[in-house]
Amino acid sequence: MLTVFTEKHRLRNVKTELSGGELVPPFECPVRAEHILERAKTVELGNIIAPQEFGLDPIYGIHDKGYVDFLETCWERWVADGNKGDAIPYMWPTRDLRQVIPDHVDGQMGYYSIGADTSISDGTYEAARAAVDVALTAQKAIADGAASAFALCRPPGHHASANQYGGYCFFNNAAIAAQAFLNQGAKRVSILDVDFHHGNGTQQIFYGRDDVQFLSLHGDPMDSYPYFLGHADEQGQGKGGGFTENYPMGPGTAYDKWGAAMDDACRKINVYGPDAIIVSLGVDTFKNDPISFFKLESDDFKRYGARLAQLNRPTLFVMEGGYAVEEIGINAVNVLTGFEGR
């Protein structure tokens, strides 16, 4: 299987994350991608290539231009305002406040973010742009005839909505790739999100559409980030009614329950009949992940990779989360080797 990877992911190297009332080293760190890349090499997964550049047009196809402009300029404006550390939002337009975009960078961070978990620093925008190119290069390989491909994206993307960042995500790599398939003639695309955390951004982007089916297996939002989306009764609206499927599961979920949800999602994908499948591949469902509460074993990732292969459709894997750093390479690549039947 082809892997697309860029060294530009290292440009995103923030120093702090707000967690547990402290500023701590971020869980989403550069070494994550390095471990996955090394494991792909170890098992001889396939060719590893650098991405092509696709410019801003595919990003504008999914994301609001004002939001993109904010991400491009945020760091420079933050520094120009005299700040010394990473840029972290602290004020949001909550239910009782007006939704007016301020001029000041502090206010814009609050307007364009979903929480204080995700810092911005020098290189964040460039890394996020490069991650989009990674996803689109892998998508192009499939459009050109490959049965599958792996976009080793960093930063991840599934928490990024049309105009908000958070959960370490800035541009929604999977959503941008889905739109590329549609622009190139696909009639229907399914996005299956197997990350522990609900793909709130992807859901928001496609919630009113019937040309992209979104299915997500994740921690129950009553107990886990991002808390405010991902309930089972969220099934789309308007033209998109019935094309969103959420499978929230509680603490301690192991593969028996998780695998049953996967089987149901696969049945719904077959009914939908997509021209291509995008897997938002988060491996923070692993039992030792530090910010999750599912209990999948490393071998379980290989098992569900094999289940995905049974769908027998062009499949693009887009890397999302996974924060048990020592095991992330094994778990992510197990999905891919399981998919390939080895």
C-alpha cells in the first residue's frame, strides 16, 4: 500500500497544551508520525512518497475563507501583540453572547476555536496545509486506479469544521479528500471515522448533504471530548437526513461491542453503495491510550482492517488521532496490513 508522508509535519511543534488545569507537553506531538512511518518501513507496507502541492482551492471547497485567512495570520498577529508563549484561546462566543467576529486576535481565536485544548505556534498553518496535500496526493493515487492508499497526515483533521479548529485539527483532511472524489466524478463517498473521539467537524461539514455518508464509532459524548456532538439521534438534516450514523460507546468498551458497531457500520456502507471509502484512522481506541477509555488490543486493529477489506471498495486511510506513542506505529499499521490480508 502506498504511503504519502511529508517532513513538513514537524513544522507543527507546539510546546504546551492545557490539560487537567496545567500546561503540559502536547499529546499530539511530532514523534507520533515518525513511529508510524518507521513501522510502515519495518513491515514493508509499500512505497513512501512525498505529496504534490494542490494549493488553496481544495481547502476553500470545504472551509470558510475568513477562517483560512485567520489560520494563516494568527501566529504573526499573536507575536506582534507581545505574547511570548503558544497562542491559546481563552474567550468564546457562548450561548448568551453575540456571534460577531472581533478584530483582535484573542477574540478571533475564541470565535474560530472549539476549546482551549489546541495551541497554535509558528509552523502550524504550514503543517496543516501540507497535511491537506498528503491527503489529496493519496486520494489522487486512488482516483488514478490504486485500490487503497494511506495518507499519513499530521496534524489530524476530523475535529475541524468549516470554520473552527480544535482537537489538534485545523483543516479537515478527510472532508477535503471526499470533496475531491466528488469533484472528479464520484456520486457517493462514505467516511468511516474509527477515532475514539467523535469527528464533529466532519459531521458538521456534511450534515445536510446526501453525497457523503458519515459514520462514527466513538466515546459517548456524555463522557468524552468533544462532548457536544456525536449522539445516536444525530442522523443528518434536510437532504442529509439518514446519512449520518453515530455509534457512541461508554467507558471500558472492548472489541466485542466495538466490533459489532463496526459490522453495523459496514452493512450501512454497503447499502449506501459509495464509489470510495475514506477511513478517518484514529488508533486512540487502544487500551493504553492516555486520553481515551476504550480497550482495544493491538491485534484488534488487524481484525478490523480485514473487515474493512471485505467492503471491496477503493479505500483511502487518513491518519487522525492516537496518543499511546510507543504503540501508535504498531496499531496504525496493523489496520493497514490487516486490510491487505497479511
